[in-house]
Amino acid sequence: MDSYSDGLSRSLSEGQPWWEWLRRQFPVMDQCTYLDNAYDCGGSLIGRRAARKYFDDWEYAARANERGGPGRATMFRVLDETRELLGKLLGGVSEDQIAFTRNTNDGINAILQGFPFQPGDNIVTSEQEHDSVLMPSINAGITKGVQVRILPRREDHAVPAEELIRLADSHTRMILVSHVQSATGSRTDLKVLGKWCAEHHIYLIVDAIQSLGFQPFQAGEWGVSAVSAAAYKGLGAVNSVGFLYCEPGLMEQIWPVCTAAGPYMEAEKTEDGWTLACTGPSKARKLENSSMDNLGIYILHDMLEVLLDIGPARIWAHINELYGILYDGLNRLGYRLVTPREEEGHCGILSMTSENRQQIFDWFRKYNITLSISAGTYLRFSIGAWNNARDIHRVLETAEKCPWR
């Protein structure tokens, strides 16, 4: 059976654009004009094949009487490879700093609930944030006693680095922000924010679910202390698996909220009674459960191989080109666009507002175009690596005929 890299290379050698090959791996693209990648990827043939491999490996490992707890040794090798691939995706971070989670929210909670906040400490976030960031931040105020400073929603719907910085002071321990806002598609400049946080010894915690798989990400270069994301959007996997990256200095301070048998946590009996010992305080795997979503990780593994083979920079150039066509076309037609046109201000999500948003949404659905009403307010198109120019032109043709524009 050929690998996906073989199929991709063969298509490229035949002069076919890589995105047309990738498009064929997502059957939903043949069933509608799919511009809802900020909601989910719609499922892939790559995932179906990875699932078959998972069950084949499980059968082999059981027959071979492999040990290693839930998953057995063969499966654990795939998990280790997936951590390495995620490290490459984040710009070259160590796989030792990556833990598998259930979703974005899981990773944010692990940091906030496991960190030793002291009286007088505060954290900074924004009202614009998705509940996966905003709710854990508020909850940390309740359970950990930390002050939560929330940037009010702005008329331009953006979350500028400078505004978050203004809320911080010498008692700020963390700033929590989405790289790209789910509702509006506005992108925060992590280079500016990360540099300032590093200079002021503040941890920058980033929800990257709406940027990973859509554009390059450089955690170390940008000064990002932690990244949490689920895998079912730009990464093309499923909604039952996510991951958390956390740099060693921050990870050493985090105690697992939930403990389980693993390589770095042990139950010890001492003269004073039983206690828990952490043998790898800076290692992210101390946070993992002993039973994980091995099936979901198999799917993530194969999708990461494909996306890294294509290259984040090539993917972003393609998405950004399509975004420009969509933005200019909708702007020419008079739609009220919210997301910035400039490349540094977006990540492929294009949101717009209208008093007639439900009628406009229904109009596009009538023509089998898939989009979202996001946060109950914004009409949202979201472009993925597997979209093409035909998708964009079909949206614009439909948008021009819409009686409620």
C-alpha cells in the first residue's frame, strides 16, 4: 500500500497542485462547497485508513503479547512519533514538552489548575475569547484565588497585543489568548506579545486551534510558553484528541490535577505515609492519563505527516491567496466584513455582520455552501488547505445573487 507521501509526490510529478490531491482526501469537498474548516475538517480518507491501521496494530500487538499498558508497545511507538511531529509543527520544540489531551480546554485547565498561584497574582485575558479560554480563566479566579483581568470587547473585534499588555502589571503571572479568534478570525501578534512577556517574566498561554494547520507556528521564536489545541480543524484529525505544549520552566511548576500511572508519576510509601512523587517535573507526559485516545492519535499522526510534507508555509500561501479573492469579492458586493484584509491580521477565517444574518445563512445553505453563524453574531467563512479557487468563486457567485446583502 502506497504511503500518502508517495501519492502526493506522484501527483506533484504529474503537474497537479498539491491542494487538489489533498482535496480528494476529504470526501465532504465533493458533496458541498465546504468553507467551514473553523468548525471542523469534515473527516478524511486519511483518517479512515489510519483507523484501519490502528486496529491492525492492536491485533498484532495482542497476538505478540506486547506489554505497555492500554495500547501496547507497537501503539506507543506511534504516540512517540506523533509527539515528534507535533514538535516540528510548533517550530522545533522537544517532544518531551508535549502531552496528549482531550481538547483545547483540557490543556488550558491543566495549566491554570495546576499552577501555584500566590496571593495578589493576576492573569490577563479577553472578553472576545472563546469559552475554552475565558471559562477556565474565570474558574481559576474561583478555585485558585487569582485575580482575572478581562479586556473588554472592542468595536473592531480585535485582541491587540498592546491592549493585553496594558492590563498587565508586576503581579501578572500569565496572559491567555487565542492566536486567532474563533468568532471573528482576528489574529493577535504573538511575536510582539511573546517578546514583551519574556522580558517581563510572564507566561504566554496560547489557544492555537484556529491557526495550526493553516499557517506556520514558531512557539520558541515567538516566546510562547504553552500551546493548547484540539486536532479536528486545520490538523484534519478528530474531535476526541488534542495536545498541550508547555516549556520546561512553566511545566516544572505545574502539578497534575489528575494523576495516573505513567513514566513520571509514582505512588511512594514513606515513614510519614503515602505520597506522590514526580520523577520528571519538567516533562509534559506527567499530565497524561494512562489510557488515551490511541485511535485519535493514529489519525492525527498520519495527518501531521501529510501536512508537514506539504509544508506550513506552502499551505499558508495557498490559504492567504484564496482569502484575498474572497475578501475583495465580498467587499466589492457591499458585505460588512469584520476580519482584516491584511495578511498579518487573519488566518483564513472571514467573518461579516448583518441584521439579516439568518436569511443570508439560509441563502448560502440553499446553494449547498457550508458556513457558520459564529457566536450567534457573525457569518463566518473559513478556508482550509483543501479548498480551491472554484470554491471561492462559487461563494461569490451566490453572494452576488443574495437579496439580503
